[in-house]
Amino acid sequence: MYKEYKPEFYVSLDAEDNFYYFSGDGNFSDGKEISPGVFEIRGGAGRIDIEYKDFGGAVRQRTTLTNTGGKPIDVEVLSSSFLTGIGEGGQKPWKKNRFILHYTNSCWTGEAQWQHVYAEDAGLYRTYNHGSQSSFRLMSQSSWSTCYHEPVLIIEDKELQKSWFAQIDCGHGWCIDAGISGYRDGITISVLLSDCFERNDGWHKELLPGQSVTSCYSVTGCVDGEFEEAVAALTEARRSYCETFVPPLCYNDYMNALWALPTKEKTLPLIAAAAEAGCEYYIMDAGWYSIEHDDIKDLGTWEINDGLFGDGGLQSIFDDVKAHGMKPGIWFEFESAGVESKIVKEHPEYVLHRRGNMIGGRRVMLDFRVAGVREHIRARIKALYDMGVRFIKNDYNANTGAGIDPDGASSLHEHTKAFYDFIDGIRAEFPDLLIENCGSGAMRSDMETLSHFHLQSVSDQEDYFRLPSIVSGSEACIPPERCGVWAYPYPTKIDFRETFVPTKEFADKFKDGKVTVYNMVTGLMGLMYLSGRIECADEFNMSLIKEATRLYKENRKYTACSVPVYPTGTFRIDTDGADSFGLLDTTHRVLTLAVWNNSDKPVDLSIELRKYIGENGVLSEVYPRIEGYSAALSGASLHVTLPENKTAIYAVIRF
């Protein structure tokens, strides 16, 4: 930490604070620290306990408020973390363009788009006689925790050459609120992180004497340096409380492939192609459970439609996957059910409600606080596990809205915890079962959610040339080895999912390898989810796929030790230039780097890498090795040539 860590908190109780922005210096006005991280407030009527752990430059913490008095307390704001004093020690007065705020905008198929703005442009100004009444707020509401922004804010101090970072970990509504403390020449920036925040999603909690409420976790800290240094510190902090493992190589039959319409005739050739490509898991996506071909009736019951898969049914598909040396996987959506499904009709009490109404319309949501729900889903998982399934892709294509019965947002917090406890129980019961959090293309991809799952899908983006921005941005928010990245050679659009037939004419569209290479380069920069109609691949393109998967398996051990780097800066969807993204492993002294050309012409680009590799780098691998694509390292500069629009190259540099 830039300065010695000091536990701080922010609370608002009993309507005493009527501002729509946070104010003051944080600690409750009459708070008395009675031991490290423990404060008495209101003259003994309440107690604050701050649980924290220092990971060497980053602190993970959460806050508990206990009513120790004799009458109820109505809690409106309880911080997870509260940072104060950002900007102390610099030149006074606070000069223009001193602070840069780094944050993301995020939406379905447009996840993790990084923005970099000066504090003044974000609404944070130096004040005079009155304290500032403005703030810069990132937020998400309901149970899609990352549908507006990723829960990360980095504040870079250009004068002191320091960067503060703040991350909140929860699978429901949250806010990160940056505001001005003080006035005239004494102002600094404070940052409030909270998931217990009435002004965001209506959360509040009445605490009776003896009762407690606890916030979610957050991670805060400060490093010397800029955006990349803060991202590196956050990446390592995340690994400190989430297990790290070498990412598998998966084939999933959904994206630009079968589009949730599996049959035996379609699936068997894809299994053979995935095995030839070197995959370790074959995941069948949605469609396996359809009995009436209507999610409103089928979703939530999870009965197998063996009729889709001929003699031997779904078990025969799993057996074929295993015969090809891979492990079977399946798609699920634990928390959703069709409103006309058997489970909902028989057990309406299993469904989440708001003000007495089922949440979700035709696609309702199950309440994991209810034992019957947990046992129903567990039984379906057990049945598939007994059939050989060792990978579950759990989707989340709906969200709860602002709150659930009986107490709105506070009850949603309880439901979220119950669901995570369920996932933890499944993992304990089936320790060799990998569970991916798809989260509707990463609409629920916060680190609290991911800490209970093995893997995270980063997007449902089906246009391959829009993926690099999402992948590179997401890996500043999630450890790279957990970021599931689509790679779909031979893509077929969803428009044709019911009519598509593999033909020579279709295969010939991709014979130059350009689409294959671009996709495989992107997939190499995270946890690869291979897809697409790869059973159509000719010998040349299959060799390109196999070469990329070989590189993936050789270098994935570095991914799990790497931090993201941006030699040419972050970039956004629909970029029209040449962009790069790297994964830097300083322990093994390896930099893996991707360069994508989305300009409208060939590219000859020199990328300065001295900051990462010094002067003694050696270019050990280049993909692809085909005419028109080249990379050469001279000193600390990598010179890349790409022949045309929508082409890409991958390089491994040792130093």
C-alpha cells in the first residue's frame, strides 16, 4: 500500500444522512476504535467489525455492523471498503488533469470496454467554500452484477505516479462511488465501495438488538505506476483468494456451430473433429433436454430427450466423447425454469417472487433458499455425472430485477449466498467436475461469483473480429486463465442454424486460413473454447487448428502466471486499426503477444516491448507461419506484418 493501511468505514443509519451523494470523512462521527478493525459507534449502540487481509499491496476486506443497543437500527449504507486521502501529498491546489479514472462500460456482447477519463471530465472538481456535491458512480443493479460496468475502478495520480485501485466482489447490486472530501486547497478523493446501499437499488436493513449485517468483500490498494501496474496488482490479488489452475482445452458446440440444436448426425462428426484438434473436453450446449421443444415447458425440468440421439440416446454421445479420449460436458441453467414446466406447476413455492408475483414472466427464476430447489438441481447433476459428465456450463439468461420477497434487495443478498453455498456443495461432492459460470455472456462475472466456479465465459459475441477487445478488456477484470474465449473457425451464423448443411461450397470460403488463424490467435489469449463447424475443415485449416492447440497446451502454464499488458493501449469494439494484447509472465520470463489487424489495409507495425522484456528478448514461436504473415524481434521492438483486414498473428517471446 502507498500509505499504511488503516481500517475505515462508512455507514448511514436511521435517515440521518439525506444526501444523494456520500459525504464526510468516512468513519462514523462518534466512532471509537476499541481494537484493530473494531469500532464502537453511537456510544455503544452499535459495533463495526472490519475483517481484512493484506496480500502485500492489496487488502481484501468486508464490514459487519452489529446492533449492540436496546432498540432497532435502520441501516441505509454500509461500506465494504472506504478509501480516503487519495491525492494527499501532491502539489496544492489540485491541478487540472492530475487524475485519470480508468473504468469499463459493459453490456451483453460488448463486455469490458475500458474508458480513461480525467477526473474533471468525470465530474470531480476542486471546490471552494462548500464541499463537493458531485461524485462519479459505477454501479450495477439486481443479479446481473456486471451488466453496466465491471466492478473495478482505477484512479491514476499523474503527479505522484501512483495508481489506486478498488474492486467489489458480489453477485448482486453494488456501487463504487468516487467523490471529493474537503474543500479549497485541502481536497482529496474518497472512494466508497458497497453492496449495502439504499441509494443504488433500494437495499436497506432493519437490525433488531443483537442482529448483524455483513457487506460483500472488496479489494483495494495502491501501486507505483499506471494502469498496467494496477491491473497486475489486482490480477495477483485475485489469485490470492481464488484457486489457480492450468486451463483445459474445450470444444463447445454452441457458438457458430450447432446453436443449441444437437442431433446424433450433427454431433458425431464434431466429436471426431474436436478430438483430432486436440481438445480435452467436449461440451454439448443447450437443446439436449428438449422434450416439447419449448423452453417454457422444458426449462427447469431437465429431462433428457434421448430421441434426438438415436440408439443409445444421450449416453451413446457421452460414450463416443470418452472413446475419443475426451471428457463429456453439458449446458445447464440452474436458476431458471419455464413458467409452464412441471417443476413450477407442482411447486410454485420454488419460484422467486417480488410483491407476490413470480419474477420473470415466461422464464421464471428458482429460489435457492428453498431446500427442494437445491435437491432437485442436485439430483439432475448427479444423474448426468453418473452418465460421465465432467463439465457443466451454467448459464444465467435472466435476472431478478431490483429485489425479491420478502425484503427486496436484502433478500436478494440472502438468495445469492444460498446459490453460492449450493455451488460450493456441488464442487465438494463432485471434486472432478468443472463448473463454468457463463452468466449470459458475462453479465454476472464478478470475482465473488467466479470464486465459486472454475471458469468464466467472457462473451456471447459471435462476430470474431469484435472479440479481441472484449477478451483483452476482460482479462484486466478476471484472471486470464479463467477467461473462456471463443475460437470458432468455420463459423455458421445463427440465422441458418435450422437449415445449415455442410457443403464443399461452404468449406471453400475458408480455404485461405484467414478466418481460422484470426480465431485461433484470439483463443490463444485466454482459456480456449473451440467451436465452429470444424468438421468441415480441410487438411490445411485443420493443420492450422492443430498447430494453435499445440501452442495452447505448451504455453497455458504461463497463462496461469501471467498479467495482462497493453503495448499499444486498450482498444474497443469495432476498432479500425491494428491492436495488440499480451500476457506477461515474469516468473518464467515469457511474453505471449497477439496482434490483430482490423484496418482496411495491410499492416507493417513496430511494437515497443522494452518495458516488458528489456533488451534481451528472443522470439521463440510465431503463429501462423504462412505467406504474408511475419514477426521479427529487433532489440526490444517487434516488427509485425499482416497482409490484409481481419488477420492476426501470435508470438511467444522469452527474455
